[in-house]
Amino acid sequence: MSIAASNDALLDAVFMREALCLADEAAACGEVPVGAVAVHSGRVVGRGRNVREGDRDPMGHAEVLALRGAAQVLGAWRLTGVTLYVTLEPCAMCAGALVNARVDRVVYGCADPKAGAAGSVLDVLGEPRLSHHPAVVGGLLGDECGERLKAFFRERRGRREGRGVRETR
Ligand code: ZN
């Protein structure tokens, strides 16, 4: 690996760790732990975490919030030059938003076999009939990202069983 390439990999990990911090913040608020950061020219221009429960917003996914933040900071909806880091493979809604925002690159942590739209269930990001195709890197710090989710659902299940409520998800 060249020095430039290893620097890029190092930077990717730094930004994914920032997304993981946002995922932890979500978990602390009782939200499914997913976090995202949008990066342009080496600096974070948008941050987001899952807010679906607190905001009662079906579109309150981490990626959507990070994209909105980036658009505010950069002053444009077209987010050319942006890399979006997210701890979980984007769903169809978020993958659609990423394509519409024309981001350059999407880096995600763990795959989502139930809803992932970067190849797991659908491949919106790689769909050849769409006009924009961000570069996609999957599996960065995937174990750490996945462990957050597992721990969250394990704890929630435990609490429900403790109350005699059946898990429905
Ligand atoms: Zn989503």
C-alpha cells in the first residue's frame, strides 16, 4: 500500500470513529445506534444520528441529517466532493438521498441484511440505470459498528422480556 493510500485508510477510520460516537449518542437516547458524518476537503461538514423515536420522524435517519447539515454548510444541495461515512449500510431511502445529493463516496460499517441498499437487499448505489454512482466502501470497522447494534437490541429484548412483552421486531 502506498503512503497516500494508507493515509486515506487512516482518515477513513478516524471519520468512521466519529460516526460511531454519534451512534453511541443515539443509543444513549434510546434510538437504534446509527451515526453518520459528511466530510468535504478533509473536514466534517455534516453530522447525524438516528432520531426517529425522539423526533417521531420516519425519515430521521443519520444519513439524511448529515446530508442536510452538509448542504447547509456548503450552501448547495449538490454535494460533489463529499464522502459520507455511516455505521450501517444505508437503507433504500438514504441510498436514494445519497444518489440525489451526488456524493462522491459512501463508506459504511456493517452490512444490513434486512434493509441494506448498497448490495444486501437492493443495490441503489450501484444501480446502472441511475445517472449517478458514488464509490462505495463497505465493512470499515464493521465489527464495532455491528456490535453496537447487537448490544442495543440485546438490551432492549432483555428489558421487554423482563416486562413480559414479546419482541416484535
Ligand atoms: Zn436510512
